[in-house]
Amino acid sequence: MEMNPNSRKGPGSERKSEAMENSSDEVEHDPTVSYEVKKRKFVYDILDKPPIHLVVFFGLQQALLSLSLNLTTSLLVADAACGFDNELLKAELLSTTLFASGISTLLMVTVGVRLPIYQGPAMAFVTPLVALKNLADWKCPNSEVVNNSTITDGFNQTLNISTLPPVYVREEAMLRLQMMQGSLMVAGVFQTLLGVTGLIGRILRFIGPITVVPVLLLIGISIYKTAVKFCNAHWGVALLTFAVAMGLSLYLEGRQTPIPFWNKERGFHITYYPLHTVFSLLIAIIVGWLVSIVLTMTGSLSDDPKSAQFFARTDSRVKVIEEANWFYFPYPGQFGPPRFNLDVFVTFFIATLISVIDSVGDYYAVARICDVPPPPTHAVNRGILAEGVMSTVAGSLGAGHATTSYGPNIGAIGFTRVASLRVFVACGITYIIFGVIGKIGAFFITMPYSVLGGVSMVSFGMFIGFNFANLIPVQLNARNMSILGIAIFFGIMMPHWSKTHSINTGILDLDRLLNAFISNTMFTGGFIACVLDNTVSGTLEERGLKAWLDETVGQSQTQRKIHLYEVPYLQERLGRYKWAKYIPFMSGYGKSL
């Protein structure tokens, strides 16, 4: 039986371990150390090809890490469409979300920016989905329309839609999904144009970390209601799920899990791997789910559909598994023909802008973690182009949200030490399989909402935490802290003001447009931050823009490019032509122009 050498502590072992960690940090940050030396810290580097069985394992690992976000977002879409009590519709939306995430991840890894990035539901779209419920035209139909009776649901503080005729509910949900569908497709076309024309590089000259941080922070502030909504089903189970995830991922971080293992060469032995850290969310979900089963079987949870605790039961929605088809193929227009709605488009348009900026920041974060040169301009343009195309596709499928890079999966690369592109190809294929097999989507829909609430607290918290990394290149002096504080304050204040007041110019369409902008917390905070950051005197280095500009539009990057960022077949076919340098997403773009 083999033991981990690090587990045998002797005299001076702590000092030796500390010295090794300091040495590792010095190697990582020392610019004089070669790329070949630094890349050894990975079990599998970005261009390595792990064995197929390990690729499947690591791909599933990455897929499970972000599964809760897919489920949460699809439930928010169902809620915004007034189909929250339609379990079959939620299963269809989840299958669509998983399918779109899988296709988008494959496209990003193979053709897009070509970095190990998982593409999932854009967190920036959570706020618009929640905000839609507050619009007058998007209020869910109450029972007085049908049977002149009023019912209050203790779970979501609105009407229990299950009291309405199923056909009526389905038609109302389809109408709202069709408006999301058309509006998102138009926003996706705009994002595609940003990548095709190369405008994203020019936009980043004016939008830096001081603009991004307030925007993403305001997203986190605005989505806390969603976590509370799920936790209301049973706070005890929600906090238990949260505590297990936190304990395994943070308090036990750096510890190794002893795993019994056997093979022909070494026989029975103990291998050490941070299994509890890698699968912290999955383990937390299992623990919370098992506790919910016990509470359900002992009758501790209410079986009244009007009670909040009903959604914490494990048997409240098992019927959807029986009703769901074994195979479900999402296709464009599956919920009906696309429709356009100005209010929805404005909120989706703002969310698209935010997700674009967030994705660009993630591209460089991945490059830093993987110890590869920063992506050149053409790779960034191609990445945004791929995201725009998939946002349009997701809209046509009726997903109700765009797809973008997901921060927690980027962080997972650091503690798993696996950065291989093939792993994320496997992750994309896993999600496609999850989306096509309808029973799988239906199974995850039955997850108790209290468990989902606990996972949401962890996932949303990680999203907010990753946001502060954008402040690393910023000098936190009086200028920048004042701008950050004022932007966040206005982002909270103006949407609150818009609930009781409105802008009135006398032009109806203009009024609706302006009120939609000012009521959006992300836009208000981001707009104030952008204006102040570009008008108040400050150097590029002071504002944190120097690093952004050097990495995105710096002329030196054309000399530092590596073949990683080139699409092999496309580059071989078009790279031979002189006019290829005019294509914003081709290698050599901008050279000698």
C-alpha cells in the first residue's frame, strides 16, 4: 500500500513544504523563467492529449461543476414566461439550455478563441429575466382572468399558475418565449457583428476594469432574490448544502483524499487526489438531496402545493420524468415563431454588452492560468464572433438567454491542474448528450429547490468574487475609488427611483426605451462608471487600461502569437492570400495595414 510522500511529516517538513510553495510561486511569476519550465506545473497542459478514459472523466467533472447554473437559469426563464409550475416546459427549457451550452463550448474550443473555456448561460441575463417580472406587460395572468378567484403562492409570492387551465398557461408561456426568442436573436446578431468587424478591440479602449467591476457587482447584488426564492423552500437544507460545499472547497482546500485503487502493475494501493475539492458542489448536492429524501419520507415537509415547503420535497415533481420523452431534440422555433419586443430587446441588448466585456476578461484570465501568451486581437474577435453566433442560435432554440464564458470553470483549471483542450471538447459533448436525452433533463428538474438554493449561494458568490480580480491592474486611489462608489450607488438608486417615477418626453417609444435603460441596474452603473472613467483625468496605468490595451490591441502581440490561436484548416486555406490580413478573425489581421 502506497502512501503520499507529503503525508509523512518529519522534522523540518513544514519549512520544506513552505519553501517549495514559495519556490513554485516565484517560478510562476518570474518573467525570466521559460514557458517550457512553467508549464510543468500542469498534469495535462493545454495542448496535451490525455488518455481517452481520463478525458471523459475530466470532461464530466467540468460539466458537473456548472450544471447548477444551467438549471437555475432555465428555471428563471420558465418563471419569466409564467411557466414556473409547468414541469414539462421546464424540462424542455433545461434540455435546450444544456444542448446550446454543449454546442457553444465545442465551437469556442475548436473555432473560437481556442482556449479551455466552458460556454454556459450568461450570468448577465439573470438580471433581465428577473426584471421582466416587474414590467407591466410581463405580469403573469392572475386567476381573476379565468375564474375570478385570487390565489397567493407562498413560494414565489405570486399566483399559483397551476390553478389555471393547462392550455391557457401553455399559450401564455409560448407567447413570452417567442418574444424572448426574437429579441435575443437580434441582440445575438449585434454581438456577431462586433466580432466580424473587429469593433470589440476599439470598444475596449474606452471600457476598462473600472467600468466592468461595478457592472458585474450590480449583477450579483440584483440576483440575490433568486437565491432567496429557492432557499425559502427550506432554509435548513439550503444552509446545509451551502456549508458542505464551502467546507469541501475552501476549508479542506489543499488536502488530498485517500482513494483505494488497484491495477495489475502495482496491485492494491492508496492514491491521493483532491476528490472532495473537485466534486465539492456535486457532493453538496447529493448530501442535500439525501436529507430532503429523509425529510420527505418522515413527513417533515408539507405536501400542500400552495406551501413553500412543497418545493423542497423529492416527490413533488417526479411525474415529469415519466412524461418526458427519452430523446428530445431542440430545434429552432420549437416554441413557435420568433416575435420582437422592445422592452425585452433593450434588456437583452444591455446584457449582451456586459457579457461581451466579461468574456474578453475571461479570455485573458484563462491564458494567465494556462501559462500561454495572451490571445491576440484576431483570436478575441473570433471568440466574440463565436459567442454571437451561438447567442443567435440559442435565441432561435428558445433558450431565453445567451451563452458566454463561465468563471468557476476557469478557476477549476487551477486546482485540477488539467488544462487540455480535449477535456473541454468532452465537456461540450457531455452537455449535448445531457440535452438530447430528455429523461436526464427531467431528472435534474426534480432537484429540491432548497438544495438548488444552497448551490446558488455558492455559485453566485463565486461569480461576484471572480469579478474583483479585474481590479488587480487598477490603482485604488481616491479617483478610482470615488468612481467605483458613485457608479455602484447610482446603479442601485436609479432603478429604485424608476419604480415610482418615469421619464416623459412626449414620445411614447422613446419614453419606453429611456425608462428601460434607466431601470436596468447594470446599464445605469456601467454608464456612470464609463463616463466618469473617460472624462476624469487619469493615466492609462492608473485606470488599469494599460494592461487591457497591451493585451488586446498592442502591436507587439502579433509577434508573440502561437499556433494555439490559429484554426488549422481555416488558416491553411485562407492564410496564403494577401487579402486575409483584412479579415478581423484571421491570423495576421492588421499587419502592414
